Amino acid sequence: MAALAAVVPALAIPATAGATTLIGSGSSAEQPILTALFAAYQKVKPSVNIIYSADGGNSGAKDVQHGTSQFAINTRPPQASDAGLAYIKIFKDGLCIAVNPANQLTNITTTQLANVFLGNLSSWSSLPGSGLTSAIAPFGRGSTAGSYTFFQSAILNGQNQAGDVAQESTDGDVATAVKRNSAGIGYVGLAHTGKGSGVKTLALNGVACSAAEIKSSRYLLNRYIWFVVPATHPSKAALAFEAWIRTKAAAAVIDKAGAVATYANKNIK
């Protein structure tokens, strides 16, 4: 984990005497929500210290398989490659399509979006309403990210994104890249699109990427966020944290941090 922490940002709760240390890794898209949840959980369980490395959802799942993490957070459903793992739904999020505020576009279709990230549409002049004539600058994630796997399945029909898509390390980096490039477009978790993010979101097929539309599942790229542990002999501390995430107390933290709590929907395991 020392080598891993040297490569990716880690969130850590300060140690306390006689503390239990809980090691997690995975999604960077959910990092703003996790930061808030870790801080709130410490008030409930001050003896539990959580260290989390945002190395991507797919990488986090592999960390659990390899025994270097006790839990992971992933943004895509379980796959065949997840042998030996248990996936538990904890809350909902949306993968938003972000553009620079200089872009006048307000809506994009799934076909247009796929063509942009497959390299079939390369100029903003091909998308009426953008007010731009420059080349499109697409930003995304790589294979270590659950968000990429989700986007690949939901939008690209299983195909790989084009080689000219700049692969950023985190969702925050995608948002920053789009903020700095008037021709930019990228896909990021809902929490990375709020006030101060410097990006604006496009409606997808006429439906906004908002908490309400994600909760109702009307927004196409709505998704459950998953808590991942070993299928056998999972950490008791990890399971206790997962159970707390699905409580009414945690729901308020999740909603405020920029995701969608599903406590009211009983959040099926």
C-alpha cells in the first residue's frame, strides 16, 4: 500500500490510540462523497481509521482480490473478472457529460456522444448549437477506472474510446481539463460538476444530469455505486462501515456531498 499511496492521492483519517485501520481503494469519481462519509463515520466510530487510495474502481477491485485493500468502491456493476468478490449497492450517482462554459450546446444525444468518443465526430461545427468551430477535445478515463468501463458499456456499445481521447487519472482531472479548454468535453461523476467546478453539464437525450433525474433513473447514465469486499471472510470493520453508509444518518451526508442516497428505497443488497 505504501507504493500505491505514492502514486495516487490517499484519504486518511488521523490515527487514534488503539485504533483499527481500514484500508480501501477504488473510485476517484466518488472521492468527494467518500471524504464526507469518512469524516462523518469517524464521529460515530472514532477508533476506526480509514486510509483510501483513489486508484480507480477497476484497480480497487483488483486490490481487494490481491488482498491489499479490505474494501473498494466501484462505479460499475460486477463483471466476470470480479471472481471472489461481493458487490453491495450503497448509493446512486450519475455520469455527467461536461463541457466548457464557452460551449453553447445544452443537449447531446447518445449517438452524437458515442461518435465524439469513437472519433467519428471531430469538429464542434458538426454539432449544431455549440457556437464553436474548433476541433473537439475529448477527455476521459482509462481502463483502471470503473467510470470508463461503465461509459464504454452504456455509450460506446463495448468499443474502446478513440486514441485521441486524453485519458486523465481522476474525474477531478477530467473536469479541470474541460474547464481549461474551450473545446473540451468529458464524462465525470455528478459531484465534479457543481458550483465552482468551472464546467457545465449537457442534458443527455433531453434529460438533465441532476440528482432528481438520477434518483428517478430517467437520466440514462444513472448508476449504483458499489462497495466491494472479498466474497469470503470480509473484514468486519469494512462491513460495519458499509452498513452505516446505508443508514438514514449517512443519507444526509451523501446527498449534501453530491450523490444520491438510496436509503428511502431500502437499497437492496
